[in-house]
Amino acid sequence: MRQSILFTKTKKEVEKNEVSQNARLLLRGGYINKEMAGVYSFLPLGLRVIRKIENVIREEMKNSLGAQEIVMPALHPLSNYKKTGREKIDVLFHTKLNSGGDLVLGQSHEEIVVPLFKKFVSSYKDLPCGIFQIQTKFRNELRAKSGILRGREFLMKDLYSFHENENSLHEYYERVKEVYLRIYKRLGIGEKTYITLASGGTFSKYSHEFQTITNSGEDDIYLCKDCKIAINKEIIETTKRCPKCKKDISDLEEKKAIEVGNIFPLYTRFSKPFGLTYKDKEGKENLVVMGCYGIGISRVMGAVVEVLSDERGIVWPKNIAPFSVHLLSLNADKEAEKLYNLFLQEGIDILFDDREKRPGEKLIESDLLGIPLRIVVSGKTLEKDSVEIKKREKEEEEFVKINEVIKYVQKNI
Amino acid sequence: MRQSILFTKTKKEVEKNEVSQNARLLLRGGYINKEMAGVYSFLPLGLRVIRKIENVIREEMKNSLGAQEIVMPALHPLSNYKKTGREKIDVLFHTKLNSGGDLVLGQSHEEIVVPLFKKFVSSYKDLPCGIFQIQTKFRNELRAKSGILRGREFLMKDLYSFHENENSLHEYYERVKEVYLRIYKRLGIGEKTYITLASGGTFSKYSHEFQTITNSGEDDIYLCKDCKIAINKEIIETTKRCPKCKKDISDLEEKKAIEVGNIFPLYTRFSKPFGLTYKDKEGKENLVVMGCYGIGISRVMGAVVEVLSDERGIVWPKNIAPFSVHLLSLNADKEAEKLYNLFLQEGIDILFDDREKRPGEKLIESDLLGIPLRIVVSGKTLEKDSVEIKKREKEEEEFVKINEVIKYVQKNI
């Protein structure tokens, strides 16, 4: 894509009331636009990142878990929440039908997916089953100061699993843990992301969070290096030790972290109120046992920015960068154009800075945008029949001969 | 995909209060689930259709119009609607922030896209510009009895164009007309879809609808065969003739039709209240001139079902069918499995009915689902080293030798 056509522009500053690093950098880069606190538009570059995160998650849901994708609505009848006793939770947005009827905006989809699945399940042969969606959620947060980390409207992947019994749920639950860890690895935050023991709420002893360590994190977690897990604050305050190896709190490492996903064994918490049952081999009706598994997609995008940015801007991991290559023409438009067309022919994801701007500005903006490979074409590089290539996360540049650029790039993206 | 794994099942009947043909067939096929009147979930097969429609439209927006994709939120501050005087329109859903503040759910996005674009436009050099999104809209309809044709929550593509002057708008507007006609052609309803003159509301003499002719249509339109356009009822009641060639109403053909898109010249209707201006070559500030262009994606899916189904079920056009091929094993699982794997290797989009069911049921369900090519493997076909292939829209079947199946299919999808 030509940057001269892109309608967004980078900014040197953002409003002072924007305190979070993720929002500041994403706003400055023109990745997002703030419509109100906690509500953002995703602009062309930002949407490209979102789509790439979605695709990694979708692939893992389908290929690794065999889950089936659907899309459920945001408008939910309040009556369903009365059945589950969740009609009073404070993050619900309420609205009304002109024709009469109380609605809420979905902050999660148990109240929809359970009655939906009930229409299709009858026998143990229909189980286990995993159903997921990538869809917009609404949460009426009192405060929304964390950029896209805690939105009032945000994009989420939610997976629901349905089972004959707890054994089947536990087996699936363990598989999801593995798949989640692989997802965070592919998203570029694998090394800093820990499975974290959290409270299970009213229906289970534990649930699990996935927490990515970063100094700007809102959550406190306690790393147990032996068990390679973390424990969240709520649990540690009760247990004062690692629930797994019993090591004392003083031997655990306290860290700041951002929650990038959570998974819950729901057991029969939601199948009971809706009468979600199946017939077992003996023809007896049993309640379906459930689990649910969330990843906030826009939240992950924000977390990546918090975790991986530096003082010059964003540092996108390869798999979710808006483009693989940022080609900059520094007063060498003719040669840069040729190269741009070559990249397009090879099907390489490229942003081409073909604007009339000072070289210094272009370089600064490129660092802010954070595309993994920066390729500069200038009089100086052309003297050597070369371009200058710099990886965003590295300090040093490299000269590469023009006729070897494509090969170099294909090896490095 | 294996049908034995698909969690949805077809149904012989749906509730009697479901009156529209599109909802009845899509519900019976397990394409959608009704959550309440006008609010549907899209199940695995239905979501595949939605994604294919989206992709056709997205391609045309990007490649033919050079428009840039973004996603704007559903939560809008009511204050923006007070600026445009649209705060009282009756299809708005209202809600409130816990922290204080009145919100509405987006039924359209002029109130968001104009202030957004204002942050990036400054000069005539930034114009013209086209920005689109594929996103969920909310309309608080008093009645919602048309299945996914008129949803309270529905998926829409909305494009907004920004121009220096009316000439630029008109030129773009004419290009969009051509692109829209190509989109409907690719979606399989091109021959039955007419550009239709409609009222421009308070800000323009005319706008244009795209109407697809079908007996179950809710709208009345008047075809002028000479001009190859249609005129909607509102216009014809005032003019009593074709506004283009002046032919009398009695010489026009009255038809029932479904609106599948509409486009409006907005001029400065929305740029004025938000002060959306640009500097021209002389450095003078001018209001940006705008157009907007909608296609209801879920509505198009419903319209295709209304227009193209027959007494046995849906007849999907090639480009938007959930799968290209429906492979049925009628007690010939071993050979069918082989063939299924062959199709997968070739990257052909295939649904494989590998379930234990009676042949008659499988054939009836296949017609209901409406996948373009049905391939039957049975004892009878294997005797001839063949499969039986039937196009959904044709009556006759064809025997094709097993070793020629892939070639046949690649030629016919």
C-alpha cells in the first residue's frame, strides 16, 4: 500500500488525558481513533493488525481444537439473564425494544450459546463439541483509562465447549491451555506469558488466566519458577503459597502483568438454568458439562504494544504487523517505485512511503509505526547498488544489493 | 468439512410465526438461529456464506474503488446526533454509560465517520477519499417479520466518500453505481437487480436504490425498459412517469422487489454540522462534499434465498455458496472417503455427508442446503467406476468417471 494514499497520518502528540502507553502509541501511529473513553475505531493499519491476530486465533481454534465458528448477536433478551441470575451484573448496558422488551448488550455469550446449542444437541454422540466466535462485546465499565486494554466495546474470541462429563471437560481444558500458549507464542508474546491460577468464582475452585509480564501491567501476579506457572493476587492472598508445590509466597517472584486471556470450567453453571441436557448411552438425560475460553483480540493488540514498544514507538512481532516491510524512498522515487512493484509481484505485504517528506521525518514515523523490516532507498544506498535494511527491534542497519533484496526479505519475514 | 462433525442439523419444519421464506429455509438448513425477532445468530454454514459475500464486496471496494477499510464502533455518543438533528429518529436504540452519558447504537455511521475524518483531512490533496467498513448495525424496528431481510441487528457494508466539490462526488457516485452492479452480478443476482430512482430525502433530489425483482419483495418498483432503470413507488406517485425518458406510468412495468443496496449523495448535510472542511488550492476553507453507499450483507444473503430458492430448498450461486461441492456417501463410505481426501488435497471447498443416514434423507437435505454441485457415491455409481453429479439448479444428473471427477469439478466451480 502507498502511504501517500493512506488517509491516516501520524501525530507527534496526543491529548494529555490519554494516559496508557498502548493508546498513546496507537493513536499517534494512526492505528486507532478514540470515539469516547473505552470506545475506539480501528483505522486501516490497526484493522490489519486486528485481522492478523484474528486469523492466528481462528486457525488454532479450527485446526488445533476442531472448533466450529459462528457469530452470535450483541442484542440479548434480559429474560435469559434472569434465568442465570446475572441480570444485575453492573457491566451490562441496558436498552429497550420499541415494540416492548428489555434487552442487554452481550458482555459474554453463555446466555445465548446455551439455548442455541440446546436446539441441536440430543445425544452423547453430539458431544464433545467446541463452538467459538470472534465478535464485539460491550461492558459498561465505570472507568476506561487503559486504552484498548479495557474497552467498553471490544473484539473478543469466545469459545464454549460442551461435554458428557467432567473428565471430558478437563481433557479439553488442558488442550485449550496448550493451544492458548501456542497462540501467544505466534502472537509474539509467548516468552512473557504465563498460565496463572485464578479464582473459579462460585462454580469452580480455580480458573486460569493468561498473564503477560510487563511493568505497565494492571495485575499483580506471583511467579513460581519451579511450577512454571503464576498465581494471581486473589489466590495468593488466601493461600500465601503456590497451590501446586506449596512453596511460600516469599519464594515467589512478584510481577506486574496484563491479562491476555482466561479460561473457566463452567461445569453445569449455565446448562442447569436452561435445561441443556443430552441422552447418554443408557438413554438417561444428563446435564451437559461446559467450559468457556476467552481472548480479547483488541486487548491482545494493546498488550503487544505495552510489552514490546520502545522509546521510539511500536515494535510489532512478524505475525501480526500491519505490513511485513516498510519501504522508504528518501528522494529516490524512481528506484523505490521499481522495488515496490517487485515486492507486490512477489505478494509481499508492503507499505511504501512514497510521500514528499523530509528523510528525517520518514525515519521517525517508520519507527513509530513499528513495521518489522525497514528498507531505505536513497542516493547513498543507490551509489552502492544497494538498499539499507533495518530490523525494527535491532539497532544496526545492513546494506543489501538491490538484486538480492527480495531473497533477503523472503528469508526474514 | 465432515457433516458428521457439524453441530447444526437440518429441520423439516420451523415455527409457524416465521413467515418469511428466507428465514424458513435458512433456519431449516441450520444456517441461522433466531434469538428474537430480527436478531439472528449465524451458524457455521451461514457464516461461510456471510464471509463470502463480505469478500466479494471487500474486493470491489478495495480494488475497484481504492477505498480504505476501517471498523467503527456501535456505541455512539448521543451528543453527535444532536449536532446533526438525528437524535429523535425512531430506529435508534438508546443506552447509558454507568459513568454518566447518553449513548445510542449505530444505525449508520455519518455521526462517527465525519468527526473521525476531520482529524485527518486538511488539504484538497487529501481528497477524494473513500472509507468503508463491514460492521454490525442496530435498528429498533417496530416490526421485524422479514427474517434476515430487515434485522434489528445486521451486518452492513457502509462506504463514505469525501470530495472537494460536487463534480468529484458525481463522478465517484457514478463509479460506485457500476461497482455495485458488478457486485450483484458476482453475488448471483445481477440479472434481476436494477438501479432504482428514489427520493433523496431533504438534501438531494434523488438517491438510488438497488432493487432485486422477486415476487416476495416488499417494495413496488416500476421498470422502464428503455432506460434500463427502475423508479420506486414514492417517486412514481409524484411524477407519474419515468423521470428520465418521460414515458407514462402506464408504459412502465410494475414489479415486486427487495432493496439490496442504496447510495446517497450527502453533499454537505453532515460536513456542515461537524465543520468538516479542507483548504483548497487558494488556501480557502471549504466544506467537504460527501456521499454514502450501503449494502446490507445479511440482507443480501436473505435476498439471494428469496430470489433463487425453489420448492426443495436454497439454490446458492457459486460465489457465495457455503461450499462448492456436497459429497454424499450413500453406503459407499470407503470410496467416498478417498474422494473426500482427494478434494481436500486439491483445496476444493467441500462438505462431505459421511453420516449414517438413509440415502433418501441425505438427498433431500442436500437439496435444502443448496450447495451448487452434488456428488453422489453409491454402489450403483461404483459399478460404473463413476459418481453421479448434479448441479443444484438443474434437473438432470450426470455420471462422471471417478478418475475424471476432480477435473470435472474444477471446470464447474
